[in-house]
Amino acid sequence: MKNLIQKLILFAIAFCFSTGLFAQIPKNLVKLQQDFVNLKFGMFIHYNIPTYMEDDWADPDASPELFNPTNIAYEQWADAAIDAKMTYGALTTKHHSGFCIWKTTTTDYSVSNSPYNKDVVKEFTDTFRKKGLKVMLYYSILDTHHEIRPGMITQEKIQMIKNQLTELMTNYGKIDAMIIDGWDAPWSRISYEDVPFEEIYRLIKSIQPNCLVMDLNAAKYPSEALFYTDIKSYEQNAGQHIKKNDNILPALSCYPLQQNWFWKPSFPTQDVKSPERLVAENLIPLNNANCNFILNVAPNREGKIDENALNALRKIGNLWKDQGQDSRLSSNYPHPIISENIAKYKPTSSSWSNDMNIMDFANDDDFGTAWLSNKAIKTPWWSVDLLEEKAVNMITLVQDDQNRIKFRVEYLANNKWQNLLSDTQEDKVKVYRFPNVYAEKIKITFEEYNNPPALYELGVYNERKID
């Protein structure tokens, strides 16, 4: 009877995996992702205090007096986007040096203390909507002016981030997406625990449930799952390129029309990227790979787009023949992972490893390193100690996708190992959601495989339900 009950429980869990009953996400997220992919082409607008300096990463102590446009041509920006057949615009509300181009109450480091003294975000959102374009905003978590950087994060600074995002989500009408940068990237080193991702994600969704949240973190996380983002986002200038032949995730790829993200004095006379190549090598193939293409255009210090950039955008609009056929996302990709990985950096144990590829590499938050079993071990295993009893309802496995493995996962509760799930995995990334169990340890045992198992990361989560 006991064995029958266990089999029924495992069957119920397997059924819920296949039907998505444990996918704790907003019910309309898949539709929002599909709608975003179908937008196809948009304008990234890098315009902020770095526009008035030589470097894209501005001096964090630069005076607000520098931000002094004489005639920001918002309608010109929108008309240029329409000429290129773009469907939306996304504006850099705050870049890495912390200057806010909206009327914020959170800091004096903003347009309110500049000679311009007008709300750029409001003018942008109002103008683009009036022209029939959708509106998205960019926001940097890394903020060198306010010292939101590694080793300097405090509760007060986290609250400032929340207050700023609340302003942006509350005061400017419908925002279709928030593009976040400078967070859990190899170069920013601000983790999702330092500034808690789930809290920020839920805050945005609580104000605007239909606003997509995307973090530009493709440099770190595997391309097979949505780790900490609603849309998989790639920055081509940073060497991040989508797999155009087999991508199944809703995606975004960004690229600047000019050589830099922010305007430079050389731009008016410098060649922009070839419109022909942008259409043939980016827009068309990316759209065919479930990927929205966002092309950055940098307004000058007056607040206008230079003529050579305008000409390129018109040419793109003439060259690109949008057939109007929308791509259809597969239903096979896992829903976003937004919760803290409670297995990260916790103590680990395993059977004999291969040389230096010891057990600690499987939960070191680095998807380029792996625990590798020694080939002499016939039934290898790996486990992580959560240090105390924790509620667990999701596990992610990242393994060698050249290997076909059969495995089982167990959890330790009340000094007894209990079966959690079993599967045969060929994919690089698998996400398993299930009803809450309370575990002190998690253990994976490899029962069959083509090559000695390599476990790149095993994540363990207690995912909260999103209404």
C-alpha cells in the first residue's frame, strides 16, 4: 500500500510538471512575452548625462549643470522610429552614474537641479504614445554616484531603488517593459541577494502587472532558461549573441547604430552601421528566432538625432519588408526563475570527483565550472546541505548537454532520505517545480549516463506564488 501511495504521489507530481500547474507566474505572462516578440523592432535611446561627456560611463561626481540641452526633439525621435518601422522606444532613465532624467523625490542628482529642469521621461512617454508607439524604460541598478555598488549595499539604498522604480511605474502611464542593467553581471558584481531580485520583480508587477521585467544578464546565465528575467536579453557589443537556429525563449537583442551607446562629437561625420547589414544580419534573422531587435540611437547634446542617423533609419524602413507574420513561441520553455537560490555557496558533498572538478563547482554561481564525476565511480552522487530545514518547491539542473543522464533526486527530512523526482535528461537546463517539501539536504544520484556526469549548477528554491 505504501509503495502504491508513493507511486501515486510521483505520478501527480509528473502530471503537474507536464501541465504547468506548479508554474507560479502571472497567467498572462506567456501572452505578454508573445506580444513583445511580435513587436519585432524598437528604438533604444541612450540619452543621459554621459551624452555631455566623453565616456559612456560618466563621472559619478559630474555636476547636474552639464545636462543642458537646448531643444530636445521628442517628436523627431518618435518620427524617426516610425520611419524605420519601429514599434516602440526605450529610454535610459538612469544610467550607471546615477543621474535621473525624471522629476524624482529620491535624490538631488536629477534634472530638477539641471539647467533643463524638465521631466525628460514624461515628455518622452507622452510623445511616443501620442505617435502610436509603445513605451519602455531602462534603469540601472548599479549607481556609482549613490554608491550602489559591491560592498556598499544597505537597506536604505535598496529602498531608494524601490522608490525610484515606484515613481517610474506610477507617474508615466502604461510601461510595456522595464529593461534593467548593472545587476548580477560579471562587471557589476551586485548579486540578486545584495539587491533582492524577487522583491524588485514583485514590486514592479504589483504596480503594473503587464509590465515585462528584463535584466540584461545573458552574459552569465544559460540561454536555455529564463533566469531572473521575463525576456532573455542579449547585448551584442558585449559579445552576447543569440542562438538563431534553435532559440525557443522570448528574446531581445540590442545593438547601437553608432559606435557608442551615448552620443560623441564624432558622430555627425562618422559612418553609422550599414542599414543593409542591420536588416539582413540582425532584424530579419532575429525576428525569425523569436527575438525582438532594439537598435540604439543616441541624440546629441542639443537633444536631436543627427542627420546621418536619421538617413540610416529611413533606409532601414525602406529596406525592411515586414511581412506582418508573427512568430509563434513554443510552449516548451520553462517559466522565469525569480527566487533566491538557497543552495548557492552552501556546503556540498559528492562521490569521487575527477581531478580538480570537485563538488564545490556545482553550486558556485558560475555556469562555466562544473563538478565532474571520476570515471571509476559507477553510481556517482552529489549533495548540498541547506544548513537548516527549508521549504523547497523548485530545482534547476544545468548539466552537459552532450550527455544523456538518468537520475533521481532525494531530500533529507527527519534524518530520512525521501524520493523527490526522477528523470532522464538530455537538455542542458531543466527546471522542476513541485509542491512544497521541507528539506535539510538535496541529493542527486546518477543512475545511467553516456559519459561521466558533469553538474554545472544545481539550484534549489522556495518560489512564492504570484497571483
